[in-house]
Amino acid sequence: MKIAGVDFGERPVMLAPMEDVTDRSFRLICKELGADGTYSEFVSADALIRNISATTRKLSIDPAERPTAIQIYGREVEPMVEAAKIVEEAHPDFLDINFGCPVKKVAGKGAGAGMLRDIPKMLEITRAVVNAVKIPVTVKTRLGWDHNSKIIVELAEQLQDCGIQALTVHGRTRSQMYTGEADWEMIARVKENPRFRIPLIGNGDIDSPERVEAAFSKYGVDGVMVGRASIGNPWIFNELKHGLYPDNPRFAPLTQAEKFNILRRQISESIDRIDEYRGILHIRRHLAVCSLFKGLSHFRETRIAMLRANTRDELMQILDSVERGLASGEIGFSGGFNPATI
């Protein structure tokens, strides 16, 4: 798949943009583990043009994570155009417009998926941003606002006509948020439209090699995007690629020790990027759902202690103890583990 000359390889698997998740460190880790492309956290156009430091930090790109996109959102033309010009100066490989975020604080104010209730404004913003910058512009959106307005087939063609270079579709409506199952049949209908010619990336419920394979072979997309399944589980890209290319030694299954070391790296880099207190707060959402701890018996007290830890040393000690317990058999998936030993 190519986006305006940027080559993502065959059947690319991308890391989705996620607020408070896809910071520079996490993107780079996912890239090293097999992600073919990365996206920044959501960047508010209004905050960017006001030079809010927490927002401008999101523009930082590590050369090793390329190809990468910076994603912006907003509800008015002029701020989006101005923000797009600022983003262009950060030299991402392309700029992505967020017309898909369903959360109330974004969509409820008319930005993100809220734009699905004002298609003329969505198209006006898209055309203006495309014309304002020289880097490729892409869009990420949803099927429609609700079950009665699944307009994505027509909308995809309209967005293409605005000059975007690729489109990502999350297979849910805004009203669904993240409930139910993603509708990949609707995503396929976009691709089946003979008037739709740009690359199509499918998003929604990609969490196994089987679903990746189906996305390409059954639904015909050009790329897939992994979102929530990567939180606390950045090695999912290695696992998906191993499923697609089992003979490629680059994607050999990771050991438990390697995964623990990746988690330690996430913790350290989160703390180094911000500070100890806020860095630990940031990493807790990864710890809370980390696949390393799923299914462990008698783990509740240890999980609580891990999520209440306030220092790097405390967190590392807990991880060391859990890893030792798993290696020795003291911790397992059925009995025998005493959290008091952590």
C-alpha cells in the first residue's frame, strides 16, 4: 500500500491514533514490534494554535517510527487550516484529520465524529486543509452518526474528491461508541465502489491474525489499523505479523521475559518523558489491561498494588516479583499464589 508515494509494504498493519496512548515512546515500541505505520495522539487544532505546551509536545516524531502521521481535530475551518500548517512544519509523512473520535468532549462539541452530523462542514474543512499544505492529507472516520445514517459509501467518495490520499474507516457508528461488533461488510462496500480509488484502511476489532487475514482476503482493504487491542499489549503487532508470515524470523514469538522487559521500558520512558508522578499515571492504563497478567489466579491484590504504586522502584519491584513467580511456578493460572509475597 502506498499513500502519495509513501510505501507501507504489502498488507500493512498500522497503529491507530489514541489519546493518551500513542505517545512517541509507545509508537516507536509498536513500530519496532512490527507496526507498519503509526499515528500520533489526537492534536486539538485550537490548543495547537494557542501553543499549549502539552499539545505541541505531541508533534515530536522519532525518525525510527516513520512512516508516521500527526492527527488533528477541530470544528472550524480557519483553526484547522492554521493547525495543519503548524503540523506540516513538524514534517510528518502525512497529516490525518480526525472525523471519528466518538467521545462526548470531542464529538459533543461538533469535532471528531460530531462532524458526521454536518457533512458540508466536514467536506469544507477537508478541502481547506488539503489546499493549505503540501504533505499528503488523509482522513479517519466512522460509518455514520447512528444506525439510521450509515453514509460511509457516499461520504468516502466525497472525501476522496476533496483531495485526500487515503481513508481509514472504523466499522462502527458514533452512537455505537466501542460497543457491539465492527461492521466490516460496510467497510467492504466502500472498497467495492468503482469510483473509490484511494487506499482504504479498515479499523475495528482487529485483535488476531485471523481477523487481519479476513480484512484483506474477505473485505478487500488495503491496510488494517489496530487500536484498543494494542493497549497494554504492544507486542500484538509481532503476533499479528507472525500469523501472517510465520516463516519470517523477525516476527518469531516473544518470550515472557522479553515482554516484561518491554513493559519495563514503557514505564521508564513514560517517566523520563514527563516526570515520575505523571509518567506513572500515564502508564497505568497499560498496566490495567496488560495481557501478561490476564488469567492469573489470586492476582487481584497484586493488581491493586501495581495500580497504586507511586514510584518507579515500587513498580519495578512488583514486576520483578511477578516475573519471578511466573518463572518458578509460584504464580500460575490456577491457585498457589500468595499476593503477600509481592
